[in-house]
Amino acid sequence: MPLNILRLKHVTVVTTKKNVKALRRETYTVDFIKKQIEEFNIGKRHLANMMGEDPETFTQEDIDRAIAYLFPSGLFEKRARPIMKHPEQIFPKQKAIQWGEDGRPFHYLFYTGKQSYYSLMHDAYGKILDIEKHKNQLQAKGLFSEKNKTIDLIGSRWLIKEELEEMLVEKLSDQDYRQFVRLMERLLQSGAAEEEFVQSFRRSVTVQSKKQPIEPVQRDAQGMAFSTSEGKRKSAKAEAVVYEHGSGRIKVNGIDYLLYFPVLQDREQLMFPFHFLDRLGKHDVTCTVSGGGRSAQAGAIRLAVARALCSFVTEEEVEWMRQAGLLTSDPRVRERKKPGQEGARRKFTWKKR
Amino acid sequence: MMMKGGNKVLARSLMTQTLEAVKRKQFEKFHAAASEEQANIERNPYTIFHQALKNCEPVIGLAPILKGGRFYQVPVPLSDRRRRFLAMKWMITECREKKHRRMLMPEKLSKELLEAFHNQGPVVKRKHDLHKMAEANRALAHYRWW
């Protein structure tokens, strides 16, 4: 029996003619990948020796830094720069040969096309049925207790489709993914068992507000606590100093805010952080602002004041401020004018002839 | 929609003057009325404003749909946002066009808002006309495919 079917060659196609036939996807044999891994490990040790560091404790971050140092690249596209990563991350994951010598596939669901996906769905459904059967047995015996040990779902999310595809090494469609999520939800509903199984398909979501850097509170000469921070809007930059105890006076560039911002709308913008936290007359503010126009300066001061107030306020209130949009800097800037158009969007008058 | 040429300051001042005018008129009515009716007269200009706009919102709108070479006006449901926009737009256009040249915008707007608050006046009439048209073209409703 010819053994050609088992010999998978690493094919490289040299094209001499213009019309290229459809290339088959390059398949990497297990031996090839193993060799690459060995070469990578040896290379890692050489690199550690070159940099003068200990080869045993040379992490991936150290490798990245070493490569950036030894091969400085001026390319803008980060993915085009030289990298040295573990072959698992570079070569796409491929399945080993799914069938044996006689051509008979190993997996019982091979002919569905997506064997791992369907076997996973089958296992999950089997678990649901087991839980139901268990519940029915308990109910029949009368030992059924309503102890609902709900698995903590807060702070975690289901796998996204790309992550699931990567896990199963198979292409999925949107409907497949939705069906999978529905089955998982059903599994959770039917009973609080199989925690590990479910948790293996969830990823944690970092809480956004913890990333907000809070300014430290400083003390000045008279012992009054204050905190400073900066804010930007369009092309206006502002720096605000918020004193903890005060009577609600605001001074902008040495001028009282009533005289600096004659328009009510701007003063409302300044008031917003205090009004939101119910601290209208309790803080004094001194700020400097430059650049931009009247509205942009007001927005910049508002952001600076909100950021400075973070240090005087509880974490929960910081989270509320973040959700109210007080701590996000407005990304809108003036769009440039393009050639061939009159403005950023407006085109020249169209003439038919 | 009140703003022209980016002059937000002017638009804002017009609105505040309108609300002030509304409040003044309501207070005059309040002081002139007997004590039983005084409970019915609404004096908060913001409630009057919101209620007036709500009274002007159409429930159903017309969309021109091309079928067989002719445009038919087909009754179509409107989203919340569209309804609010139409109410505001009718109010403003009506105030701009149908007033005496010397009459100021706040005066005219306050008059229209009070009339709309009581479900009278030209804006509410326009809303009713639209509803009647939609009711008349009911037969074409199946031309809508969304």
C-alpha cells in the first residue's frame, strides 16, 4: 500500500509565469515545528549571552527589548519590524492528521466538518441532561433543596468568536457562535454545577475605573490641602488647583470667573463637576488656561477640575464621574482641510459641464 | 434649530427671554383668576415647554415611496427622535414665517407655546392635518416593506 498520502511535504512554490494557480495552504509538519522550537530556544540563550544576562531567566519581554536594541527599525508599521517569538505564536495552529493508516478518521464526528465544535456542543448538552436527571431524581426522593449556588458572573465575559476559533482550531460561523453562547447560558440556568467547565469559557473583564490615575493630595504653606491636574480640549490647555476647603471662588488666569467667562454656558461647564458631586460652594479653584477659544477653554478647565476633584472623593463617586463623562477628554479636534475640497468635508461646487 | 450661523449666545438668550415671557403671562393670568382656577394654571415655564412640544408631536408620518413610476405618500411610523425633531421644527418655522415684521421671536414663541400647551393653535393644527392625511392614505400602508 503506497505511503505517499502520509508524507506531507513542506511545499514552496516558485512561480515563473504570471498566471498562478491557486496555492494550497502551507502545511507545517509536527517535526518542522519541533525543530523551530529548538532553534528558538537555542537562539534565546545566544541572545541572553549577547546581552550579558542570565539565559535561564530570560523572559519574552527581555527578548523583545533585546531585538529592538540590536535591530533598530525605522518602519512605522509595528508588525513589519523584526520579531522573535515562540513558534507557537508565529505559525498558525494546525491540526494533526485526523485519520489513520487505513483512511478511517479517529474522531467520531469527523464527517461533520467541525468535529471539535460539535463534540463540544454534544458534551455541553450531555451535561445539561445529566443535571436535569439528577434534579429529577432528587425531586422524586424529596431531597431537592433550593440551594442556588449561582456562579459569580460579574467581571467576566464569554469568549468572543475569534478566541473560540483559536481554541478549537476550526472556523466557525456567526450562527454557530451564537448557538454556543445560548447553550452555555442554558447550562448555567439549569443548575450550578460544572463550574470549571463553564469558567474555562469565560475571560475576566478589567474594571475600567481602576485605571484612572488619582492625583495625590498635596499640602501648601498654610496647611491647606489642594490637588493639581491638567485638562485639554481642542487646542486649549488648562491646569487647575483645587483647594479642599473654600467658598466656591474660581479664579482663571488671575481674573474672576464671572468676568473671564461672561457667557452662562461656559460658567455652567465649570460648575458641572461640583454640581454633580453636590459640592458647589465647598472648594476654591485657581487655574491657568491658554489656547483655544472660549468654549474650548471652559471644557479644558472642566476636565482639569474633575480630575483634581478625584483625589478628594470616594472611589464610587469617581466611578460615577467616569460614567457621567466628566473624566474623559473630548477626542474631537478640528479636521484638516483636504486638497481638492473647499473645507474638511465641503466639496467645490459641482458643475455639470 | 434656533441657532443661526453658530450664534449660540443669541439662541440661548432668545430661549431664556421666551421662557421669561411665558412665565410673565402665566403669572398675570394667575393674579387675574379666581382662587378655584388658580390651582389649574401652570406656572413653571419648563413644564409648559415640554408639554407643549409633546402635544405637537405627530404619531405617524408620511414617506414618499416610489412604486410603478409614481410617488405615493405612505403612512409610516416615526421614531421618538424624529417626532421630537418635527415638533420643534414646526414650532420654529411657524414662528419665523407667520409673524408681523416688528414682532420679536420670544413674544411670538411664547404665544405659540401657550397655545400648544392648551392643544390649540397652528402647530397642533398642522399635526392634526398630517394625521388626517395619513388616515386618508391608509390603503397604501401595505406599500411599506420595513
